[in-house]
Amino acid sequence: MISSMTGYGRGESSSESRSFLVEIKSVNHRYNDIIIRMPKKFSLFEEKIRKIIKKSIKRGRIEVYVTLEECKDDEVIIRPNLNIIEQYFNSLKEIKDRLQIDDDISLSQLTRFPDIFTIEHKEEEEDVIWETFQSALKQAIERLMEMRKAEGLKLAEDIKSRSNAIHNIVKEIESRTPIIVKEYCTKLYDRIKELTEDVIEIDEDRLAQEVSIYADKSNIAEEIVRLFSHLEQLNNITNEEGAVGRKLDFLIQEMNREINTIGSKSSDINISSMVIEIKSELEKIREQVQNIE
């Protein structure tokens, strides 16, 4: 079944040290445009996020929002910078010997200098962080897809309903087509009689030739056959899986072309009215198709 390009999904996942909240929303877009907003320190996951999203979503503007909550302070490792400490000690000892100072060099003196200690933040391994984050991401995508499919089901129902309405109107046009030629023949015959006031005898062969020319010019049988074929394709495509939005958009363009041809060929006021109805329904279908993946 078709999917809409509009939807929203939310996922959460936690570990002992952090909690992720992932929100994804999607709207209409011609291509697959993914925008990710997340804490800078996790930007290394950006390419992985894109790959996972593209597996499920083929079309639309996708906005991903990642919120991080640290569950506990980062563990730190403090190490003495022995090289620098040794240089400080040697420098103090040199001052003491040269100036003949009796004071001893104490530990408290050394620890007052900068860069005595190196502080390192102990981070979890990348795979462990990704596992937690990925769980929230997949939840969000799954819920987004559920909403897109539910919306797609409604779109499919609406399109099929309008397709059936168009089908019925085309059937009316088809049934009226042979009547038009007969009406034209009668009107032409009556008009000639009116203009000649029955003084001149009507040439039946000439009249038949004119009617034949009119019938040929106003023949819309091919357009009607193609319209029925397009309507059948429209219903079939709405039952397909995957990204079919562009295919549907092209099909609507073709249907518009056929109905425009029918409108230009026929001078019958009833058919012209039905052509307007069909074009109105096609425009509504086209608007719906813009929302389909």
C-alpha cells in the first residue's frame, strides 16, 4: 500500500550513563532530503543514521532531532605528568643550590605548578553508545512509518473514490458519443432546410460527407480507451508497495492530456461539462499525489 510523505515518530533508549530521545518528522519533498540535528560529539554517527533512514524512506524531507541526557557524570582518570614534574623539581633544585637556600623542596610546592596532572575523561566505547542510540532511532523510524502508511491508506481510498467517479463520467461520455453524430446530422439537415426555405433539394450524399467529416474530427474513441486504461493503472498503482508518487504524478499528467484532447475535439455542451468535472477530480487527485512517497 502507498505511503504518505507526512509523518512523525519518536523513540527513546537509555543506558547506565546516558539517555537518547530521537524525534523524526517528514514532509513533502521531491527527493530524499535528510537533515540531522544532534549534539556535536555524536556527529560521527551521522552517516550511519542516513543509511538506516534511506533503507526505509525513499522520498521526503526528513528532519531528525536528537536530545541527549547524561545519566551520570563522566568518569575521569587523573595521571601525574611526571616529565613536567621532574623539570619543575630540577629547576627548583638548581635555584636552591645556586642561591644556597636551606629549605627543602616539598610535594606541596610542586603541586602548585600548572600542568602537574593530566585529566582524561573515560568514555564508553563507540559501539556501546551506538547500540543505545540505534534502538531509539529504529523506534522513531518505525512509528514514523506507521503514521505514513496510515495516512497513505486514507490517500489511496480518496484517490480510488475519485477514480471511480471519473470512470463513471467517462462511461457517460462514451455512451453519448454516437448520439452526438446523429444530433449533428439532424441539426445540419434542419439548418440547411431553414436557410434554403425548402427551395433547394438537399444533396443527401453531400450531407453524409459532411457528417462523416465531422464524425472523424470529433472521434474520441481512442482517448476514451486510453482513459479507461489509465484509470485501471491508477487503481493498481495505489495498491503497490514502495515509492510510487512520481509514477502517479506522470499518470495524472497523461490523463489530463487525454481529457484535454476530448474537450478540444468535442463541441457538445454536455461532454464539455463532463470534461470540466473530470478535470476538477484529476486536480484533486494530483494534489493528493503530491503527498505520496
